[in-house]
Amino acid sequence: MILNPIIPIWLMAIICIGLLLLKRKGVWPYIRQIVIVILLFVINLRIMLPGEVVNVQEQKMNVHVLFVIDDTISMLAEDYDGKHTRLEGVKEDCQYIVDELPGARFSVISFHNTANLLSPFTNNAEYVKSTIASIYPLDDLYARGSSMNVAKDVMLHTLQDIKEKRDTKVVLFFISDGEVTDGSNLESFTEVAQYVSNGAVFGYGTEAGGNMHVKNYDDELVLVEDESGYDNKPAVSKIDEVNLKKLAKDFGIEYVNRNQGKSLDSIINDVKNSAEVIKKSSDEKKASNQVETATDIYYFFVIPLLILLLYEAITLIRKK
């Protein structure tokens, strides 16, 4: 028998004693009160009967997935899938990839004025997804324009570090709209290629471009304006596929324009097919892959409790 109390037993005991102290008049009403309290106590215990032992397949892949995500203001341009911001598309795609690669380890780098390692490699998928979901660009007062160059050093350090520690395949997803607006030239990223086994460069945005809205101090969305001229017009951000294709060539992976609706499944399947599933010894399998099932039986006590409560309700109505 397995107990899994809903409310701590000591707290439920205090509640039940308090209910019993509210003694009702008459022998039978008080007996019914005692039975109701006992049923409440038993139901709270959430008694379960042990079931059979089943084998649960635990998948672990010798794959490390690195997300490098552009979180400059241009990623708020509203030209993804016709009505959403680019960043919304990024988050949706990244979370889909995490869900489709159970057992892999994930790391997240974001870049704007600087690059930051938001999450080291971990197999905690929920933590990685929450980290990606929290990404939001800097306030436009502090933004100094876009440059993908700032991500290079942090990427190299992260990839070199994991390659030194583990013999593993590294999958890179570099995610951006390709814009470089700080006056610099896109540097070569060929040094990164030696550490990358698979992945893709994802481009977000359209040639027509889109306007951007950012949150102000009152958490309201305000339109980003182009202040380069005398009359401030709405700023427009456009995808730069020339830069993105150059990056993909440097990394030795494919370029995918995410606005064209291509499925991610082929890329994910390539990762799965090239991955090595980590095998465990028979002793480890017995310890970690066997799970004992349990069957709830609390509902057997719920039925008589409901019948008694219904009877009490009817009695009370008749007295009134």
C-alpha cells in the first residue's frame, strides 16, 4: 500500500479533530458526522495499491545543441508569418526543436550589444525552454545597432569547452534576421565550423520588412521610429539573406528562411540519424528504467462520502 497525502497528515488530523469537536445533536447525526470525517481523512491519504513493474525507455543522445539567438530590436519586426514578430517565431521553433530531441543537451547564447551565455549545456529541457521564452531585446535607448560579430567569441569559447570535455556531436542553430546596422562588416566565422557537426542558420523576416514596437517604462508598446532624418518615420527592418547565407557557408551547415514555412522535421531527423544513443549497462538499466506503477483507490471512499453529504443536504432542506 502506498500513501501520497494531498494535505500533510498532521494538518489533516488537526482539521478532522476540529470537525469532530463541532458535535451535532443526536446520536445518529453525530455518528454520520464521524463517518464523514473518517472518509475525508482516508481520502486525503490518497491510498494507492502497488501495480506491476514496467520498463520505461529513457533516451539519451550524445548530442549537444547550441542555440545562438539574435535578440536585437530588429527581431521585434512584425513580418513573421504575416502577423507575428520574428522573435515569436524564434521561440516557437526553438521550443519545438527541444521537444523533438529528448535526451540531448542544450545551451543558449543570445546577442545584442554583447553576447551572453544564458544557459550552459544542460539536459533540463524545461529550463532551456523557459530561458528562451524569457529573451527580449534591450531598450532602444541602450541599443547600439546590430552586429552578429559579437557572438563569435562566446560561441568559440562555448564550443571549444564542450569539445574538450566530451566526445560529442555539436548541433548549431544560429538564428537571426542577418541585419548589420552598426557600421561594421560581417567577419568570417570559419573557425567555428571545426566544432559543428550539424544544424542550420535560420533567417527570420522578409524583403519588404516590418515595423517594430517596443515596451516603454509603462510596459506599453510604442512604435520604433527611424531618427536618421528630419521627419521621424516608422523604422523598417528587412532580412539580409546575403549575410545569413555567408554564415551558413562558414559554419558548413544549411540556410533556411523560416518565413517560407519549411518544416523543421527534415533537419531534426538528420540530427537524430547522426546521433549516438548512449547505452547503459544492464545494472544501470534495472536501476533507472524500471518503474513500479500504482493504482489510485481513493474514489472508492468518495462515493459513500457523496451519498452521506447528499443525505445531510436533503435533511437540512426538509428541516428548513
